[in-house]
Amino acid sequence: MVFADPPYFLSNGGLSIHNGKVVSVNKGDWDSRANCQDIKAFTNAWLSECKRLLKPEGTIWVSGTEHNIFDVHEILQRLCFRTINIVIWHKIDPPPLIYKNKFRFSYEYVIWAVRPKAIISIMTR
């Protein structure tokens, strides 16, 4: 099994609130869209490596938000993974937003996928 928490590409100079203080959302250059020439190529590369390392009946779990999870899902399908489930992680105490013009980010997605051979054996057990 692989559990991946890839970059969400949220480091954009924005601000957030953490422990009651205004803080930068920047986590580092690795999390900036500006520093990744082609996000889909990057995602394809690391998911391809996960596929190479997984045993034939291995599964992969990938967490993300709307910022990255749709690209992840598309590329998993392109690499012939089969989605078993998309789990919603509901955060019971999400951080507050500085601006009150939208809902808090109170959830993340987790895609649970498997290589094609594995889905057959799971269904026949």
C-alpha cells in the first residue's frame, strides 16, 4: 500500500489564521504552482513511480483538496488504476478564514485506488 500526501500547490502569498494569529500560507517552493512548470507531468511522474513500486494487488491512497485531487484522479485513471472509493475527511475544527466571503475548508478528499488485477481478487474473495 502507498499513502501519498502530495503538494496541494497552495503557497501563493496568501494569508491564513493559525492559533489566532495571521500567518502566511506559504509552505515552501515545493508547494508553489509558480515553481512547477507542468503540474500534470509532475503528478504523472510520481504516480507512475508509485505504480512501479506497488505489488500487483497493491492499493494507493492519495489525499488532496480541490486544488490537486482532480488531476490526481485523472492521472490514476490514465495509469489504469481503478478507483475503489473516494473518502471525504471531514475536519471538525477547520481553521478560520481571514475573509468571510466563503465557507471554511472543512474537508479533504482521499482517493483509494487499486491496480486492475487487485480489484478482481477483492471482488471474488
